Amino acid sequence: MATTTKKSAFWQGFRVGLPFTLVVSPFAMIFGVLATEAGLNVYETLLFSVAVIAGAAQLTALQLMNENAPTVIVLASALAVNLRMAMYSASLTPYLGPAPLWQRVFIAYFLVDQSYACSLAKYEEEPQLTVPQRVAYFFGTVTPVCPMWYIFTLVGALVGNQIPDSWALDFAVPIAFLALIVPMMRTAAHVVAALVAIAVAIIANGLPFNLGLMVAGLAGMMVGARVELWLRAQGKWT
């Protein structure tokens, strides 16, 4: 088996992250189109993507802004959607925590669903990787993804509503999340958390300002955590 170097780890991550550009690009374009339709100019739309770099949270905030929701609701909803990033950070800390501070700053910024899912799978599969190799792999996964998010946000903002509805670019949103979520359903706790979140989201769909999404996310996390604790107590957690 060939020795893994920082350079080879980077390119391994790059190859794994590359297919995600097929769904990230139309996802970003959708945001660019919707943002300009909502009244943001091209500069504001691009700055939104560069500053936040979180598609689901950006779309949630944009929708609430269109509904003239209070600022506190917009911020709270976007934060709730992105609470998963805190869990991502916690699970990556044993692998990337010893990295230098300046690297961890960039890791925190570029921590997106794709970089997390790809990196965690690699680290669990090859625990012998050194910290520099893990860092290189992480940045490899985001190198093809994040620039496409910026570029196609700009494309969407520039073309606006000129994109025909027949292109159905909105397919990218559910496909992107399904591609990430399904491989992560490795335990009963994961599955139960997902099912509870789905059920609660459907039941709470009528709540104003998309608050049902916040309720569903919290319910899923709480039930999933309880199931994990129960499995550990029963000695069935692996």
C-alpha cells in the first residue's frame, strides 16, 4: 500500500469532493436567482454566499426575509438550520483539534456538509493518518466545492429570472442533502433522529416563519441523543 503524503491526501480529498460540484453548482445558482428576485443586488448576493457559505441557512433566511419576518426570527432560524455545524465540529475535533490555530480558522470557515461527510468517513477508515494529512485531505474536499458555490451564486445573480423553469434546477437541493445524509445513517440513533425530524417537520409545517423546521431539528436531535444513550446502556452501541 502506497505511503500517504500531504500532497496525495489533498488530491484524494479533491477527487472525492469533485462529484459534489454537480449538485452544488445548480444549488448555488438557485440561491443567486432567488436572492436577486428578492431585491438583493449582485454584490449583496455574492457577499451573502461568501460570508455565510451555508446553502440551506441562506435559503431559509431569504425566504423569511421575503415574508418580512422579524430579524430575530430570521437569525434564529438560520442558526437552527446550521446547528448541525456545531455537531460536525465536535466530531472532527479529535482528528483536527491538534492542527495549528490558523488552519483551524480556515477549517471552521470551510466546514460544510460535503467536507464533513467526506472527511469523517476518511478519518474513521484510516485512523493512522497524521494531523497534516487529515488537514490536507479536508482542504482537498472543499477545493472543488466552495469555489463553485461562489461562482454559480454569481452566475445565478447575473442571469436572474432568465433561466427557464423547464431546467428544474431546484432538484439539486434535495439531491444534495440525500447524497450526504443517506451514507451517514449508520446506527439506529441516526435513523430514529431522521425519522422523528421528518415527522415533526410535516406536523409542524403550519407554524409561521418556518418555525416548524426549528422544532423538527430540535426534536430529531433530542430523540436521537436519547436513543444513543439507551443503546449505550444496553451495550448495543458500536
